[in-house]
Amino acid sequence: MSSKDRVQARTATDVNRKIEREATRRVIYAAGEPEPAIARRIDDLDTESDIERWLEANAAALAFTGTVLGLLLNKKFFAIPCFVLPFLFQHAIQGWCPPVPILRRKGVRTRREIDAEKYALKALRGDFSNMPVNGDQAESARIAWQAANA
């Protein structure tokens, strides 16, 4: 199993399908949009936080908060970083930790999933010269989505 698939492989199938359906819906919708709207969506995808960033930011914030509270208020707060940091380590090794299912159910995607939507939109926009366009927006979106996920 490649590292880029670790999170998806450990995510419930129904959650993965929901995330993919939503991305597919957005690509189909974009097929009818003008090029500037597609470009804006691509820019949005470039700044979308993936699951790695969510986990890193939350773990850092919790560990820092626990350390500061442990220093200033009560040493018992040192338990927070002792609890959070092993989860971050577990995710680094296995691609899974307890917050992952919660974040995935909320729709937080992997970088691979975000990039698949981005490349499908780029194909729709015409960035790839070999993209067949036959006037059918839904068909063009389907072909773009399949090319991005191949």
C-alpha cells in the first residue's frame, strides 16, 4: 500500500464514496462554468487544507496548550501533550489515528483527493490538449474525472 493511500485505505468505504461523490458533483457543476470560475475553484483547491495539515495543526495546538497550562496552572495539564503526540506519531507510522475517522466524516480530504479534483478541473479548462470535448458537459466532466483518477 503506498503512503498516499494510507488514509483512504483506513477510512470507511461509505465515507470515501461520499467524499468522491461530492468531488464528482463539483466537477460536473464546473463543466458548465466559464473558465474564470474554474480557475477560482482551482485556486481554492490549492489552499484547501488536507487531513495531514488538520492533524498537524490540531496536535500542535493541543500539545502547546497542554504544555503552557501545565507550566502555568497545574502539572496535570502535561497529560494533554502526552495523550496527543502519540496519536500524531501513530498517524505518521500507520496513516491512521483516532481523530482521522471524525475528520473524514466531516469531509476533510487527502492531498491526493484534492489534487484529483484539481486535475479534473484543469482538464475541463483545457489545460491538457488531448482531452476530448464533445459538447456534453456531464460526459466531459466524467472523462476528466476518470483521467484525474487513473
